Amino acid sequence: MLSVDEALARVLQAVRVKGRETIHLVRAHGRVLAEDLVARRSQPPLAVSAMDGYAVRAADADRPGAVLRLVGEVPAGRTFHRQLQAGEAVRIFTGAPLPAGADAILIQEHARAEGDRVVVEKPVARGRFVRPEGLDFVAGWVGLRAGSRLDGRLLGLAAAMGHAWLRVRQRPRVALLSTGDELVLPGELPSGSRIIASNAVSLAAFVEAWGGEVIDLGIARDDPADLAHHLTDARGIDFLVTTGGASVGSYDLVQQTARSLGLQLEFWKIAMRPGKPMLFGRLGETIFLGLPGNPVSSAICAIVFLRAALRAAQGLAPELPLKEARLAADLAANDERQDFLRAQFLAAEGGERWVRPATLQDSSMLATFAHADALIVRPAFDPPRRAGEQVRIVELQEVLAA
């Protein structure tokens, strides 16, 4: 069996970075910027007021009791069209440009208006409450780098920099196919031993969060003709992900049916728990990932392999973000397979994070996975671990979001 690291390296070797497209920034949330973004303007474009008050010359408002003549007002978006003279003040509001000649803002809390006069109650220094031109950024500044994943903060910055259209990486297209006679669609109430097809629901959410575009191919029955028909529907798609039918039982038909359609199998079986029977290959230009049918095996294989592949296709770093935590329970020695154990966080002690592995780790137990906070990552042949020792973990909320 291949190690997880070797299997992942083979998958990533097959991935090609997607091309570029131009989209409006209101549709760009979650997309990956394909080119550096340069500010087209300075922010603010002129010196502006940071507060409501009066634009003045600081030399005229340097003592309590000084009296200035009010000669006009300027709200945000307007301009005062003459030079401010000695002894004058202009009513000004937050964001409005300073009149020529003004060098400070006497805020309204520090002044008293008396008709067309303004009395200084607290002196103001030069530059006080003034936002100079280019305080935030200047024209020509590289504000966003290629490879940035665009969230609300970055999109707001892009807009402020003067951009409405952005060059981004195309979204990888991912076809999802569930397999098995035992499956029924969500919403149906199965009878007997049949079960609800939940894997595709989870995987679709993962793919969307990881920047991919989902094509749901439905459920293929345990029949070579029906399975081949569904697999053919994925021609030309970037990634084809099947769940179930990847083992060697009489009804595990995915591998042999895909081979009949030209699958070039790269590997099958990984030294990993859960997820041992995962297969990987190419079906034409489509990258093929055959995930196990057990829901936890399917989900963890997706976290380790599909997430990395989708990130790589968008030019992002594929590595899982590994952290450290302390064990809250003993663990027996591990065998030849790398383990991904579901665990929950306990209250932090002394600033350190503690994790307790679930007592039962059966790969069919979706509820345990759904309520887990982290995966404890144990190398093959890891020795026994005692409570209090440090282990490597993957925080699920973090990796399932991006």
C-alpha cells in the first residue's frame, strides 16, 4: 500500500492550474485572484476631514476664546471653491475635502457657533483631525497579490482601489457520483436495509467551500451498464469523484467499469485509516478519485486528497494546516496505516488545546464526524501515546471552510 504522502504527491502531480477569467467583483467572493491588483487611485484622493467641525488655519485657532468668521460649509462629495483666508472658518463634515489654505479641523465639540461666528473653546494643532491624501494607500500600490483568495475584506479593498472587474482563476468543475443499489435520495424514507445517500451532500458542500463547481451525477446502480452511462456523463470535467464501489466485493464495480472506459489507474489502496480502498487515476483528461462508500472514509479522503487537488488547481498551497494539541486520553500503538482520529476539544488549560479522541472510530459513524472538532493525525507505526503528550491535529472548521 502507498503511504498517504506518496499517494497525495501522485494526485498533485496530475493537477494542472486552471486558466483565467474576468468577472465582476460582486461575483468574486471565494475566488482566487489570478493577477496582482494595483490601486488606480489614492485613498483618500485629497486631504479630508476625519470629523464633523470647522476647517481652519491652526494659527487662527491656537487659543481659547479666539473668534473666527464662518464663511461657508462643505459636506462630503462637495468642494469649497476658494482659498481660506486668515480668521475664517468653514463648516465641514466627515469625509469632505479640506478647503485650500486650511490645515486643521476644529471639531464641533471644541467650538461654539454664534450666528456667522465660531468661538474656539479648545485650541487645535496643525494637522489635527485631517486625513492626508493617500493615508490609506496611493495610486500604483500593489494592494492584492495573485493567489489571494477573495473574501469580503479584500473585495472591499479592490473596489476602493478602483476595480470593478477582476482576473481570477477558473473554478475547477467536480462531478459527484454516488453508487450502490442500497442508496436512496435525501428526503426519501428508505425501507429495510437501504440508506440515504448522504456522501454527495457533504462532498458538494466541501467542493463549494474549496472553490470548485459541483455537477451532481446522481446515483448509479450496481449494474455495469448504468454505471458506465453515469461515468460517461463526466467526460470533459476536471474531476470525477465517485463514492462507494471502490473495494473488491462482487458489487464493487467502479474500478472495472471505469477501466472498460479507458481509466488509467495510478493507485488503489492507501496505508490510511479510514480510507484504505481509495483509487486514483485518469479517465481521459479527467482526474478520477474513487472514494470509499462509508461516509467518514469518504469525507476524510476528500479532506486529505480532494481539498489539496482543488487548491492546487487554483494556484493555492495544498498542504493541510497541521497544529498541535495535548491528548486527553491514552492511545494504543498504531499499525502500518496513518490514522485520522475524530476528536473533540476540551477546555483549554494553561493556554494549550486538549483533544479527546472519540471512543468509537468506526468509519460508518457519521454523527461522530459531524460533531468532531478535529482529526488527530497519527503516523504509521506511531508508538503508544499517553494522556498529556502532544499530537498533531487538523481543525475541521478551518479545513472545511477553505
